[in-house]
Amino acid sequence: MYEDDPGSPQVNVPVLHPVPQLDTQPFPTAIAEATPQPGDEVGPGTEAFRYWVAADALSRANQTWGPLVPSGTQWHPMVGRALTAYLNAGNDLNAFYDRRGLRFFRRTVAGVTVAACESPEVVEHGSGHAVLDALRPQLFNVASAEAAALHEAFGDISALLSSLGLETMRIVVLAETQGDLELSSRASRVAEQLGWAIRQGHPNSVDPDCLRNLSNSFFYRDPVQLPPSGPASTISSEPHSFSRVFSGAFLKIVAGIFRQQEARDPDGLAKAAEIAGQLLVDAVVTAPVVPGYFAQVAGHMIAADYNRNGGRYGPILRSAVIRHGILSLEAAASITEPEVARHAAAKAEATPGAGDGEGLTAVTVHGATYGVTQPITLSAPAEERRFGVAGSDPAGGTVRPADPEQVATSYLEDLFRRDRVHVPEEHRSDAAFVDGSPSRLRTHEITQSMAGEGLALVRRCFD
């Protein structure tokens, strides 16, 4: 198997792993393609090799998240009993999760066939989307840049934690960073080969040495105020771009927890990764889906640390999210042990709903603004807040989150400006500006509202 991405700058020599077990709880998986048979060629670049790399990564993601999620957690009902991976879904430099499975594409670039399924990190990222959808299905359709970005950050964190589940990777990363996990490393760099392939046609759209790097210093801005896209060196409201604010803070959390371990060795790093992953799971299960969602998740990670560890890692958590602006100084200081205890009863009485739309508010906008024939209903983030926290204003102080309607309409507008919405021909007005080109993946579509009146924005996939 490959332990790292096939495009890693280090010599990536395949290694032997035990045959992975896919059909295991709580997150059983399957692969649509036939299982390789004895005698099949299994060297790098073969279909058998790609199968086993993907199978190993699927199994590793299960081993990473399975022990951390609440008892009884299962895939989203639309997924079915097992999450199925399709290893050759078409010609593209992409992969996506769509509640029917994980789909991995491939393309030949500069003479190199880049198969997304051949990257453990891409597979583990996709698995992260499915795990988060099992934990918080509301995030799938909510019209919120921060909720979508948290999904992307969770995918990259899934790749990080799954990689650190390998002792050999932990040894390499500790040597590469000399024990400072905040530095760029093989674990922090996600999808080197896919990033290289995308750079051949779009040099500025991804990081210079990978797709994205959790080792970064991007600072929070309200995505309502950000441009819809931009070069990889800047932050935009595009979910993959904006996700780096949260994933960057998470890497610092892992690094800080590791510094507090008695054993500053591979075992200590494994423990630090597990602790950080557990705090994140606890937070996403309980944090309400609201404008300023990053701040709520960060605040609930601090609360989870009080509940699990007596606040031992509080200074580390606060430092990491402050450095990335996810919490303002005032907000970070407001989450104290008495405040967490005061909110505990309310949390027990008002646990966020488990359904796809529970806790969200319907917002209707004029379809004509978007070249659509009827009004469009959006699911706006409007659960009840538990902590009065928000992100930092770069000029100082605390950002006042936008209201749910503004968050939702800004998100819709950005989707159209990025050409990410499929509008069926029968719903296009004379002023429609969606050309229907099949070469562009649309993550969302306009479809008939479940209520039977008007149209609704529905997510197709996370790519």
C-alpha cells in the first residue's frame, strides 16, 4: 500500500499491510469493483493496487473515527448499511461524496495517470465527509459557507488523523518536524499528486506542494464579506479555501496536546491525535448550526475538554483558535468551567435535532434574481445558540455574525457566481445565465420543493 499520497516528495515505496476488513462496525464499507484475485498484477498503477490502497484507507478511516463517535452512530440512511466506493467514476481530477457512495475519478496529465482512489488521503477525506454526515446530517443541505467549510475541514482532518494512525507515519512526521507538529509535514500536506495535476492547468488554484496544507496561518473573516473565489494564497468563501482556517487551528491543537504528553514519541502523538479527534466529534455533535458556525464548534471543543479532561487542554484550544481568529479574545475568555456547567442542562434539554432539516429555517428568495422561474427556498442556519461567541475582527474585537437570511442568500449567490448550481431547463427564465455545460461539476441543484410550492436549493455532493 501507499502510506502517503503517491505524489509525496519523499520516496513513496509501497509497504505491506494486513488485508483490510471493510465490513466492520460502526462504519462498514464496500468497493464496487471486483476484489482482486491471487495472480493479479498488484504493482503501483494497476487496478489491483488501487483497489487495495482504497480498501486500506477506508478501513483506516473506520478505525480512526469508530472509537470516537457516539454509540449507535450509523451512516446516513440514504447511504444504506455500507458506504460503497466507486474507484473509476469517470474522467476528472476529483472525488466526491453524494449520500449514495464515494466516487473517485482519474485523468492522465502530462503522461501521468492520476487516480484519486490511489491516494489514501483523498479516500480518507471522502470518508470524513460521510462520517460527519452521519453525525450531523443538517450540514448537508444548509445554506452556509461556514457549515460547508467545516465539512471540508473535517475531511482534511480525517486524512490527518487516519495518517497518524500509522506508527510508521508518526515516526517519519516526528523526524521531519523535529517534534514541532505545527510545521508542514507529510501528514499536514493533503493530496500532493492531485494538487500537482490540478496545478498543471490552474497553477494558482491549489497550494504549491499539495492540494491543501493544514500547516497554515489563515485568519478568520466572515465569509459573507469574502470574495467567492481566489488564488490558493488567499482566503475566499469557497468552502475548500475557507476550510483551511479551521483545519489550520486543528493541527495546532494536535501539536499542543502532543507537547503536553508525558511520552514525546510516536505513542504520545497517537494519543494526542485521539484526544483532539474526540474533542472535535463531541463538538460537532452538540454545536448548533448557526451563523458563525466555526466559533460554535470551537467553543464546544473547549466545553468538551472541561467535560472529559477537566479543562486540561483549554489553554491549547484557546490559543489555536485565537491564532486563527475563530474565536475572539473576548469569546475565548468567556467559556469558563462555570459557564460550561450553566449550559449543560440547557444542552441536555435542547439537543440539536438528528434530522436533515431540524433546527434550520426556511428562507425564500426571488428566483428571478438568479435566472430561475419561481421563488427558491433555502435552509438557513438558525438553531438556538448556546454560547455567545464569535470570531475575531482583524481590526480588533469581535465580529458580529450575519443573520441567517443574509448567510443563506450570500451562500446561494456565491454558488451561482462559481457556476456550481444545476438549474434544469424547465426552471430557467429568459434571463438564465447557467449554460448547462456538462464539463462542470455542480454540487447543488434547483429542484421542486418538498412542500410542493416553488423550488428549493438541494446539495448533490461534497466534492
